[in-house]
Amino acid sequence: MRKNTLIHCGNLFLGLFLLCILATNIEFNSTVANMTFPFLVLVAAHLSCKRFTPKTKGRLFFYLPSFLCGYGFYILGCILVLLSFMGAFFWFSEESHKVKIQTCYSPNKIEYCEAYHYPVGAYSGGSGRLRVYVINKFVSFLRKEVFYEPKSYIWIEDDTSDEDTSFKYVTWDTNSTIQIYPAGQSITINVHSVELYKGVILLTSIAYAIVLLIYLIIHTKV
């Protein structure tokens, strides 16, 4: 029973972690990892639920986040591709041609910002899109998107390198705030705040947590 409980709780953690990745501005520091992690969570959930553990009453509650978030991620992706095939093609083109335009460290050297330029060609205004991520050097496999600009006016030269310090798009004010300068304006951002992309996902996770808590109270031997 203890082994089953560990497997159930491990899958619950993976499902809730996937929910956090999908619902907030926190993600893996790799596009490939962001695309494949939901699939790995689904595989782990199916194997654990059907092969590694016997049927126990209420075990589905431990796997709901994995199933709902995993299948929901890929179903939504398929719908978006069907609705706009060219949009999916442009997204792939932007990801494959993105350029890192700046890297700067916080005053305490624990976190650093990375600014990326995504060229969009002639189908959108400006020169491309801009994204700014914050990464903790001790948890470097995760990043947090703190700023997104859909229409930028920064022109990247062919000889621009990651070490180029002439271009200053991001500067650190303190260990928790940065200054970003889009279109000549200054924006202050708290890099330690977590943003929720969809309120519905948050409400769903809260409702699930309440149901699971009630279940654990009633079935203390699980």
C-alpha cells in the first residue's frame, strides 16, 4: 500500500507541476521540453494507473491533473493548427530563427535576464516580437517570461552576438525589479511575481484540490 501511495503521489505531483507550467508564466528553459513534457506526464500516468498499481478506490483523483492537462494541451494544439495552419508554420519559423539580443545579471548574480528577438517577416508590424525571460542560476532548467512585446522595432544585424553589450534593452534596478525600454519608454517589472494566464485553470485546480482534500480526510488509509 505504501508503494502504491508513493506512485499515486508522484503522479499527482507531475500533474500539478504540468498545471503550473500551463497556467502561469513559468516554463521549461527549452521549447522542446515544453512540447514533450505533457506527453511524458501522460505516459507516466497511464503506466502507473494501469500496470504498476492495483485498482484502489478513488485513485483517479491522483491522475486527473495529468490526464486533463496532458490531453488538453495536445487537443488545444491540434485545434490551433487546424484553425490556422499558417499560424503554426509562422510560430515554428519564429522559434527556429530567434536571436538572443541581451543577457544581464541581477546585482546579487543569482538571477539573469535573457531578451530574445523573434523575426516575423512582412506579415506583422515592426521587425519582430520580443520576449524577456528571467532565470535563476540554481534552477536553470526553468524560466519565467516577464515581458512580451508583439510588435518591436529593433533591427538585428547579422554580426550581432550574444556578448554584444552596446544594446541595452533590459537593466536591473534591484534584485527583484528590472527596467525594460520598449519604443523609448521605461517599464518597471517585478520579476518575482507569478502571472496566471487563465483564471478558469486556476478555478479548476482549486476545485480539484478541495475534492482531493475531502477524499483524503474520508479515506485516511489511502
